[in-house]
Amino acid sequence: MLLLIGSIVVLASVLGGYVLSHGELAALWQPFELVIIFGAALGAFMIANSAKTMKTVGASIKTVIVGSRFNRQLYLDLLTLLFELFDKSRKAGIMAIEADVDEPDDSDLFNKYPSIQSQPKLRDFICDYFRIVASGNMAAHELEGLIDMEIGTRQHELEKPGDAVHAIADGLPGFGIVAAVLGIVITMKSLGGPPEELGLHVAAALVGTFIGILAAYGFVGPLSGAIHSLADAEIKAYECTKMSILAFLGGQAPQIAIEFGRKTLDSGVRPSFQELNDHVKAR
């Protein structure tokens, strides 16, 4: 939603200021300049990225529009799920959760948290490390190193769409210049013609530069930042899980172990201690 609102604000500010300065909107309508700039940008995007990355970019843009699922409620569910896994394994033994982590789709415990079930990579991350804990053959520092390595790999994957969009944002001003140069070529070809015709050609060339710069800094660049923010929000869930598991392995009680995880979250989405406690009791 903020993407749409922000885009409207950018357009209203730029075009509104232009009109108030006695500019004519019709002069900015240069469809062939748009074909040059955005067609070239699309081609460069296709050259630089795999089909998987392009598909992921589309999905990321959709998520930016509708909003990330990695919000306060998901983190509450994540911490409460971890508490239940810790509590069950502490009371009945680590093997008591074997069926839950081996078949999370059929687990009554996991099915209580549809927000986690809707994030299969996060759910599998949780299950994998509880399986490792159940094996009992890995020291805490070795487990931490393994988790850090996986989180680093996941972060690299999540940042690819944002990096791809950022590269296009960097190239758009250049494509705007390309369109402007081609406009000047057409202008030079028209030398000796009516002055008003020359003026139209020069205006069209300048519009190309304007569109490239506006698209880069007003839309595509901020979009890449929003996609990176999505990646940061998801990585926080992995870090939260990591700290909770390590604290539990260190001998902390389930309630204290999830407190370690809670502290890793950003203040904007971090539930309070009492809020988390109430959520755990309600479940």
C-alpha cells in the first residue's frame, strides 16, 4: 500500500510543480522515448538475471504492494511455536517432538500456527535444526556455525531480487541519456527546418533524460530498497529461531529461551514480554 501511496506522491509533486510552473503535460507525453528507455531496461534486466530471479522479483513486488507477512503476529506465532517445542521436549524428552518435525504438515502442533505453515522455508529451517538437536551429536558452537552458514546463504538468496532491481535503477538514467542522444540526432537531421519543429525535437530529447532520472530515483530505486527490507524482515525470523535454540541448548528454560529470540527482533515488530507471555498462555 505504501508503494502505491508513495508513487502517487512522487507523481503529484513532480507533475504538480511542473504544471504550476506553467508547463504543459502534453509536452511530456513521448511514447517513443518510453519505448527506448524501458525497453532497453527490460532487455538489460533479462540479460543480467536468470528466469528464477526474474520470477522472484515479480513475487517480491507483489509482496511489497500487499505487505510482508513477517510482521508482529508471525513473530508471536514463531516464538510460541518454539516455546511449545522446547516445553514438549523438556517434559517428554527430545524424541517426543520427532513426529512433529519429521512430518510438520501432519503435526497438530505446527498446524496451530498457519502463519508458520505458510512459510515453508522457515518451517523447514526449524524442523532441520530440531532434528539435529535430537541427534545429540553436535556441540553448540558447531551448531551455531552451521546455522550462521545457512542464514548467510538464505540472506544472499533473498537479496538477489533487490540487487537486480537496484541495478536497473542505476541504469535508467543512462538509458534516459541514450534516448536524449537519439533525440538530438533527430534534431540535427531537422536543422534548417521550421524553428517550432526543432523545438519539439529538443523537448522530446530532454523528456527522455527526465523520464530516466525520475524512474530511477522516484520509483525503481526506492522499490529495490523496499525489497531489501522484505529480506531483512525474513532473516530476523531465522536469527530469532537461532538464538532461541542455542539458548535452550545452553540449559535455559523454554520461557527464557524464547526471550533470547525476542530480543533479536526490531523494536517496531518486537512483542513485549507480557504480550508474548499472554500469547503463550492463550495457546
